[in-house]
Amino acid sequence: MAMVMSILEGDLPPDKAAKLESNFAEYIKALEPGVVQTSFIRNGAKCKVITLWESKEAISAMKVKGTPKGVLLFRYAGVEPALLVYDVVNSKGK
């Protein structure tokens, strides 16, 4: 099975970016099954939640439960995120 990477991104003003960052800290306390790693990154107003999934099946199983938690994080901060999903073709860790 090949891993999959999802990227949620949106432009947020500083106060809303801080809210998203705070909510992300709560979100990562209980990850969805199949999540290998997730990160919140920010460059000025551009915020992203990047998640590495163990398989396409894992991300599909999460989607059938309803609106993904990551999407809700952005919505709670007042932004509708763009979603990108990629197959991980090649990767190396430590």
C-alpha cells in the first residue's frame, strides 16, 4: 500500500491563524486511524495542515465519517481550506 499526503491550506489574518494553531494543538491529541504524521505550518498568512496517511484506504475511511476534522479546523477559524491530495511516490526518514 502506498502512503498518501493531504494538504489543507488557506490564507488567514494573524488573529485567525493563531486560533487555527491553538485548535490544531487540541486536534492532534486524538488522531484519526491511519495517520502517520500531521503538522501545522505557517508562512505569514498562509497556513497549512499537512498529513501523511498510511494508505488511500485510511483517508477514504476518514472521509465517510463526515466532514474531516482538518477541514473543520479551518472553518472554525473562518476560512474554507483548499484540499490537495498526493500519492507519496518515494520517501525516506531517519
